[in-house]
Amino acid sequence: MTRSSKIGVLRGVWRARGRRLSPIPPAIAAPDTETLNCMRAALETMDEMQRAVFERARFDGLDYQQIGAQLGLTIREVERHLASALLHIWRHTDGEAGR
């Protein structure tokens, strides 16, 4: 997967509408096997709170207020953890050289 494709995937995840993540279009929702493996590895090496926020936002479809209520965080803290998680995934899938 090219760097711009990875960025497209992250942009799809990152966009929020009314504090909810927007759905990712099908064309970029199915990354190749190598990218999926990199993303899995990124999740495994992610800080526990970042992972918890990311999973609730991306996989469970919860909004920031719901995530905050479950984890005892403010909306701002949820935003920071999610941004950190996305950056971690981006760095992990972009290779060690940080191209």
C-alpha cells in the first residue's frame, strides 16, 4: 500500500462528524495483508489507553462523550488519545525510516 493510500485510510478514520468518526469508503476500507499486519502490530504496541480509545471509536462506533464516560476521560482527553493512536498507527505502517 502506498503512503498516500495509508494517509487516505487514516484520514477516513480521523474525520469526525458531530464527534463521531465518519465511515471509511469501501475502496480504502480494505487495505492489503501487509498493511493489516502492520496495523495489528501497531495496536499491539500501542499504549493501553490509546488502544482503548481507538477501539471504542473505530470498532465500537462510540462518540467521544460515550468513550469518556466509559474510561473516565474528558472529551479533550479522548481527542488527544485518539490523535496519538492514529499517529502511532501511521508511524508504524509507514516503516521505521519514517518516510
